[in-house]
Amino acid sequence: MSRIAAFRVDGATSWGVVEGDRLFPVGGRAGAPGSVEELLDTPDLSVWLRSRAATSLDVGTVHLLPPIRPRQDLIALGLNYRDHLDESAARTQQFTPPRQPILFSKAASSVIGPEDEISFDRSVTAEVDWEVELAVIIGRPGRDIEPADALKHVFGYTIANDVSARDLQFLEGKQWYRGKSLDTFCPLGPWIVTVDELGQARGLQVALRVNGQTKQSSTTDHLIFGVEDIIASTSAGRTLGPGDVILTGTPPGVGFTRVPPEYLHDADVVEAEIEGIGVLRNRVRETRSRAARS
Ligand code: MG
């Protein structure tokens, strides 16, 4: 039904509904929730998604922000595409499909928007890798959610790039949180597509390009655990709430499994694309090293 974007224009932040290349602002209207996070706490939120202001903006003229600021650290799945499991096995020592989703968390502070740069200091990490992922945004709270009820708790979907510092991730064991939580390492966007449009998000093409070269190309049909099972598993004994974000794992083609390995460098442009959602495009910037500054 809707594509929802957060944006900044003339120094003010707001949110609105995207149709084609037009953006209909909602956030500034009388009585409207001021942000996407407030929208998720609004009981009659569909009223605001249906309403249209008389005026609209060209979506290309506003500064798009992350469509959601996660309420807490993101929940993420590792090794959730059958083919990615195979390519990673030598490094992860996980040779068979997991019987339960493999979960880790990624710091909420790592989130950036579709117009921000992925930036890193080469003295902290020299192995920065890409991972395109379908991101699930929770709307209705719930705990111990049955798979059959799971989609009632989903507000919508967006695209994530689970940027990963492999040298930190594989240092002294499996330090997923450390390797995946650096500032700017979680681009999200460009907007949220509501669940009524994508359902359980099966059969969607998922791709990632670096400087126009395709590195990852798969479909969500290859997910080991689908959206409904992921929600059932992550809500077992734990309350999921509005604004929680779950990253569903990445398909094959990441840099560290390539021969020779490939990583991101200054001025690279990374495009993560998911059918039915859009393209999340971020530029890479290497900052001056800590050592060089002193
Ligand atoms: Mg990942």
C-alpha cells in the first residue's frame, strides 16, 4: 500500500509517503505523528498512510534519512541463505544448515541513511565487506508469536547493508557484534514498503553491486528461515516491539569468500537492491588513520 520515507528539507526533519517520484509529506500536518517511530506507536496509523497532502515534493530534492531509527540494537541472522552457508563454511566451520536461526546483534548506533557515507578508519579495520539483506520492521508488539500470526506483527520491509569488518569479526573467535557495529556500518533505506505490498517477501530478487559490478545476486526463496519462522523464533520468550528491526541474512557473493578476497575502498559506491523495494546506494570513505593523526 505504501512507501514510507523519512527526510530532511530546509533543515527540518519529517516523514511522508512516496508515490513514483513524488513525496507527500505527512509529519508536519496537524495531529500527525512527527516521525516514523511515532507513527508505529499510533493505533490508527493507516489513516495517516492513506491521507494525502495537496502539495508534494520531488523525492530527488529532499535529503533521505534512515526510514527507521531502530528502537534498540538490530537483531540479525547469520548464515541464512543455503548458498552463502556453503561459501562461508571454511571460515565459519558451519557445514550444515542450522536447525534454529543463528542470531547476533548489531548496534543501533551503526545505522545511517541512503545518502550517508560508509566510513571507516584503516587503522581500525582493513577488511570492510558488504552484505545486502532484507530488513523486517516490527509494527505490533508481541511475544511467543506463532508463524501463522507473524505477518500481523510486521509493519514493513526495507533494505539493509550489513557492512562487516571481517578482520574484527574473525579476530579471536566469532566476534560478530564487534565486527558489524562500527559507526556507519548499517545503511538502511531508501524507504519502508508496508507489509500488505510484499507479504512474506518470498521470491524477491536480491542483489548488490560495487561500482556497478554485480557481487551478490540471489532471491529470498533461498532463505533457510523465512520471515514468519524468524519472527516466531526471535519472539520466543522475548517481546518484539514497534521499531525493532531484524536483518534476515545475506546471499552468496560477499567479499571475504572471494579468491582473492575483495574489500571496500575509498570512493567505492555500493548499491544494494531488493525487488519491490528499491536501491540503497552508499559511497565509501576511508578516514585518516588514528596513527597518522597523532
Ligand atoms: Mg549479515
